[in-house]
Amino acid sequence: MTKIHSTTVLAVLHNNQVAIGADGQATMGNYVAKSNVKKIRKLLDGKIVTGFAGSTADAFTLLERFEEKLSAYGGNMKRAAIELAKDWRTDRYLRRLESMLITASKDELLILSGTGDVLEPDNNVAAIGSGAMYAQAAALALKKHAPQLTAEEIVRESLNIAADICIYTNHNLVVEKV
């Protein structure tokens, strides 16, 4: 059975603003299975926003666990992310989950992976998924050469640039601000 995959998720912290966005494409083999998947989720009444790439069912499992960790650690995003990454890496069931997460609060971005990584990205730009490098390159260029743009504008334009280049990224964007 062919796996459903492919997405682009981008988060930018710029001028004291945070925005995270994703395209809506899910690909199965060599065709588009769905074009309007929502890959962005708000947690803690919108204080934390997450985006996921990879298996949707796996991502939902991880998001539920992340939300539990946020509750257990009083909303401390970094601590919750570290604890989730520990579990993800060592738990026999979680270790098989194929997904990546970006988490964003008003002043912090993190990338989480199943290998136990919790990364604070350089230049306050986080990207995951098949179009990640296109979106990240565009966001870095816009931050440097168009500093007057808002974080939301940078995310939207960068995702549109990625969608123009990457066949696994489309123009059905969902963008949220923290």
C-alpha cells in the first residue's frame, strides 16, 4: 500500500511576531490524494501553534502526547517538547511513528523529530516536509532583504514560492499567528 505523504510547513519569528503555515497537499504515490489538509493546530487557547509533516495519524498521536506534556509542565513549551522527544525516542510504540513537528510560541520556535531531536532553528526560521528547503530559503531571503514584511507575510510568500517549485506543495495555505 502506498503511503500518503508530502507537505511543507514553515514557521517564522520576525520583528517580535510569530507565524506558522502549511500547504494543504497530501500525496499518495504519484497523485494528489487531497488538496486541503489542515496541518496547523492551535494548543493552549492559541498560545502555542503546531504544524506537522509526515503521517497524519502519527502526527495526531504525537500532538495528543504533546498536549498532555504541555498540561503536565504548566504550558512550558520547551520542557514539554523535550519530554515528548524522550518518550518518542524510547517508547516502543511511539518510536515507530513517522512524523515531524514544529511548535511555536510568541517568542520561540522548535523542531521535534522521532530521533529525539528538539532543535531551535537558526535565524528563527523552521521548516519541515518535502518543500522545506525551498520555503526556508525564501524565508531567509525575505527576512534579510525585506525586513519591513510581517512574519505572516514572510510565511505566506515563502510557502507560495515553495509551491511554485515543489511538486509536493500546493497553494492551499493555512497560516496562523501566535
